[in-house]
Amino acid sequence: MELIKRRGALIVVSAPSGAGKTTLCHEVRQLVPDLFYSVSYTTRAPRPGEVDGKDFHFVTDVEFLAMRDRDEFAEWAEVHGHRYGTPAKALESALERGLDVILDIDTHGARQLRQRYPEAVSIFIMAPSMKELEARLRERKSDAAVEIVRRLNRAREEISAWRQYDYLIINRDVKEAVDQLATVIQAERWRTSRLTLKFPDVEVPE
């Protein structure tokens, strides 16, 4: 028997700011082999420790809008006063090569991606409570008090969209949440609709 994998799976991960989706996406890439991470473009400034080209492609607003006008984004959105976009060419190339792609995307961008890629697998990450979410935002010490309030207000809107996703993960413990995320990705890899089988002496229908 020969197992031939078809197009890669698109894994879309969303969460309110502070729920830990970026950390989970980073950790699961160390755990799940052959997982392609699409690096987004953003107009915001790098946070401490972030590396251009690895965490994000950091660009000016003028550069971002020029890329948008050239239709270079699979999705884009303005979040907390900054723009974010997923490069379409890199995403499509990875999927065509049979690679599973994981995206760290806000709810607006995820909605666009589900329209463009109906087969996408969507996962929503939540903190155990709003109190815990606020504590995590304050612990980051990267945002002013007014920005934290704005993020919390946006979080309430984003949480209301959780039923639009295929899976829900409550991030109480990072290791546990990473294991749950890895389990979803591994299961989706073996979904029969994504696979083609070839037997040397048996005709297997598509």
C-alpha cells in the first residue's frame, strides 16, 4: 500500500490578545513535525525579543497598503490600530506542496480565510477567565493601561465568535494546551478526505 497525501491542511488559530495563541503556535511547531508556519506582515513595532522575518515581517503602513493593493494578502485586518496580513503566495505554495500550514490569526482574518478556504480547520484559544486574561496582558508590560482596556473590550467581542470555530482549547496550562493543539493537528492529517491510497493489486476509489 502506498499513502499519498493531497493538499496540505490549513490550521487557523485565533484567540483574544493575551490568551496565549502565539506561544501555543510556537510550541506546537516544536512538537509536530513538518508543520509550516506562515509569517504574517504587520505595521506594529516589534515587541521585546521578536525577530523580523521569524515572528512577523515588520513593515511600514505605506509598504503594507501597497502590498494590499497588489492583492498579495490571503487575508488582512486592522487590529488594535495596526494592520496584519497573511502572504497569499507563501501560503498557497506550502499547501500545494502538501504541507500543513498553521496560522496565528485574529477573528476578522480567520473569517476571511474560512471564506477563501472552506476546508480550513479553525481552533479558538481562550484563557480560563477575563480576570486571568487581564492579568496576562498586564504581565507582558508591553502595553499602556489604555491599550489594555481596549484589548479587553475587543476580547469580549472576539470570544462571542467561538462557536464559529471547529475546536475550542482553554489555555489553563501551556503544556496541556499545546498537547491538545497537537492532537487536533495530527487527527486532521489522517482525515480520509485529505488522503489518497494506492494498493498494488486493488483499485481504491477516490
